[in-house]
Amino acid sequence: MADICRRLEGRGLIARDVSPEDARRKILSLTEDGDKALEEVTERSLGLNERLLEVVPAARRAALIKQLIALADHWETLDSER
């Protein structure tokens, strides 16, 4: 996780500050560029979801998404059993 944070900080997407209560803790926050990047990736992700689901009839999309979430949740439990 620290490596990911260093890379995000290096790209100017997050800022890392020392906690005023505990100097060992770091407080991470999005920079203005990070906020813009998050907005862009969110828009792209939503657009991709729409394109991916366009082959599924609108009336069945909610049920499919619910099933996919259940499958992902189950996957997480299997992974945590290792």
C-alpha cells in the first residue's frame, strides 16, 4: 500500500501529511489533480458500464448487477479463506 501511495503522491494525485495527534500516522488526501483524475475515471467507468450492459435488456440489468455483486462478494470470502 505504501508503494501505491508513493506513486500516487509522485504523480501529484494525493498529498501526504503527518497527523497532528500521532506523528507516526500519515493523513492522505486528494489533490486538485487527484480529484479531477477521480472524476475522469468515474465518468469513463460509468460509460464503460453502460456500453457493457447495452446487450442486456434494460428490464434485466438490475437483476444482473445484483447477481454480479453477489458473485464478487462470494469471491472475496473464498479469497479470505486462504
